[in-house]
Amino acid sequence: MSIFKTFGVNASGMTAERYRMDIISQNVANANTTRTEDGSPYVRKIVTFTEKNTNPGSFGTIFAKSRGMDTGDGVKVSGVYEDTTTDMIMAYDPSHPDADENGYVTYPNVNIVTEMTNMIDASRAYEANATAFNASKSIATKGLEIGQS
């Protein structure tokens, strides 16, 4: 793997994790949003990643994968999806303007503890990519210093 390819891999990881942190922040900000533009409560969003591969059908890539070698070019965001598996939170508050006929309000399926745990995870993954990027940069700089002597 070339030194410049490692820069791209680490940069793609940092970009993906920053985007994940943006979506987590959006979830936290809308934790109490009972009515969106379409009239329904906010639904938690989840970010998914996939391997970024510049030429997935090349012979070299297929051969390397068949031998169990890592051939990826980083990571990319494959999508942002609504979390439909987690139940919405129902709270009894008949004075709330969004309460139904029984007095229950449907709150978003956002759990602040889960979101903060995911934020710590994304932050640590970002830091790991930044550390690896700096290590690659240090290796390249040392190589250039050796070449000058």
C-alpha cells in the first residue's frame, strides 16, 4: 500500500465519522420533537458505512480478495436510514398540543444515553484515524529526510 493511499484511507474514515457525529447530533437535537414538517414525530436516524473501492471489478482486486488480502480504499457513507426497529416513546400528557384522543404523546425513539455512547464511539474512531494519518505523515517526512542526506 502506498503512503498516499494510506492518507486517503484515513481521510475517508475521518470524513465518515464526522458525518456520523453530525447525524448523532441531529438525533440529540430532535429528541423531544413531537411534530416534524409532515406532522409526525421525529424518527431517529442511523448512518451505515461500506468499503470504498475505486475499481471493484479489476483482476487485481478480485485476485487479492480471493487470497484474503485487504484491498479497500477506505470507507464511505452508504446511507442514512430511519430507525424503524426501535419503538417510539409514548408518554401520558393530555395538555400537550400533540396528544392523541387518549392523552398520549408520541415522542421520538431517541435515547440520549445510546446517542452519547454512539458519539463517544464515533469520536474515538475519528481520533484513531487522525492518529494513523499523523503516523503516516511522520513516516513520509522521515523518508524524505533520509533521502536528503
